[in-house]
Amino acid sequence: MRTQLDDYQKGVRAAVGIIVLAALSGCLAATKIHRWESALVGWARKGGPECRESAKVASKYLVNANRTLSGATSALDLATDGEAKKLMTEAARMCGDVVP
């Protein structure tokens, strides 16, 4: 029983470590993905065709990054936010807004 508890605690610590590392390293963390995806939905609803298309491209990238994040077993599995920032900046420009 004690071994199972120790293994569980190690797993929890590892998960927390991955989350902290992601937040501090410029990786795409769940909160950033959610914030950006929410912005994209709002922009697409009020924007024209160019806005909707660029929001769609950025959204597709974020959905894939979220899938990667949910299956991550180490910090090496996480995507950096560089490409996502680039796509978000382009979508914001096309939609006449700024990246949150």
C-alpha cells in the first residue's frame, strides 16, 4: 500500500512540475490555449471572410496543441507558443484586434 501511495505522489509531483515548467517556459499551456481560442471565436463571429479564415487556421493549430498537451508525459512533449503567437497575431491583424 505504501509503495502505491509513493508512486501516486511521485506522479502528482511530476504532473505539477510539467505544468509549472510549461507556464514558465513559453509553452502552450491550457489557460493560454483557452484564452486564445475564446478570442478567436469572438473575432470569427464578428469578422469578415478574411478574419474567419485566419481565425480558423489559428484555431486548428490550437486544437492540435491542446491534444498534444493532454497527452503530454514530459515537458519535451509540449509545443512552444512561437507558431501559435504568429498565427494569433495574424488573426488579430485580419480581424482588427489585438492578441489577448
